[in-house]
Amino acid sequence: MRRNRLFVLALWILSLVGISISGGPVTYGFFYAVTLIPIISLINIAAVVSQYRIHQTLKGKYFTSNEPIPFNFTLQNETFFAFPSLRLKFYTTFSTVNDFDDTKEFEILPDTGIKKRTTLVCKYRGVYEVGYKQLEVRDCFHLFCIKIKNPETLKVNIRPKLFDLDSLKTLSISKLSKASSYNFSEYPDVLTREYQEGDSPKLINWKQS
């Protein structure tokens, strides 16, 4: 984007030099054409911002952490002109939208759109925002970029994932206790260990000894 701005600026300076040296209809026409490029870019961005339509929904009422949630997303162009360059940003701190690359720019032709049926995974319990976060709009010449935050975000209430307690029946408590006592014996600074010379008699575990 910065390179495009410098290129247009260089063309505009060259057109001024041409006017000052020779003038004429061709030189003035080139000057006016280069001058109109930023104006056309801003008009293009204003038209896209005023006409785009975004809709997103989550299926269900109760959600659990680390489980896929059905997520539908639509970005529609209902105008007679194309949207030249758009980029979507999603909330990624606490959730992830599957099968969608938010680093990619895309163009939407007239009367078309993007419809995505995918899943969303929430990583942690709590109440927070998910889904579409921000839309970046660029003009056809890639001179300017406007970032539009989503005014109607989706909030979810995520509950922790519960585990089946029946799986604990297969665990051997005796084996776990033996493994625990074996690991403790390797460290000299645990609460229970073998007697060492210089230890206070008050700290000896007489039952274990």
C-alpha cells in the first residue's frame, strides 16, 4: 500500500513538471487523471462501507469448552459494483474459527457473496465475544485502508467440559500410592523421607520408621 502511494505521488510530481515545462492538453489531462486517483479511491471505499452486509449465527444455546460449535457466516454484495479488496478478522484469543484464513484478501463481485458453514471452538470457560471482529476495506488502487469494528458481536457463555467419573473405577489406588511414595523418596526436601544424620528427633515420622 505504501509503495502504491509513493508511485501515485511520483506520477503527480511528474505531471506538475510536465505542466510547468510544456503544458498542453495531454499534459493537463495526465495531471487531472493522476489527481483523481485518490479521490476515486476514497469514493470506492465509502461505497463499499455503506453497502456491505455481514451476518453470523451460532447454532445452539449451551456451549462447552473445546467442543466444535456450528457457525454460519455470510458476507454479501448486493450492489452493481465489485468490492475490490476485503479482509476479515476474527476473535482468536479465546476461540478459533475452523476452515477460514483471516489473512487472505478477497474480491466480491456484484450480487455475490461469501457463505461459510463451519465450526467454532471456544478454548476456555466464561463469557466472551467470538466470531467476526473486524472488516478491513481497501480501495481498487490499494492506496487507503479502513478498519470497521463489528457493532453487533456474538457473546457466548462457555461451560467447562465434564469428564465421566466412571473412568476412575479402572484406576488402581494402591499402584498410585506406591508410585507416589517412590517419587517422594527421590527428593531429600519432601515432608516424608528417610532419617539423615543431624535431623531433629522431633521431625522423625515414627510410625513410618
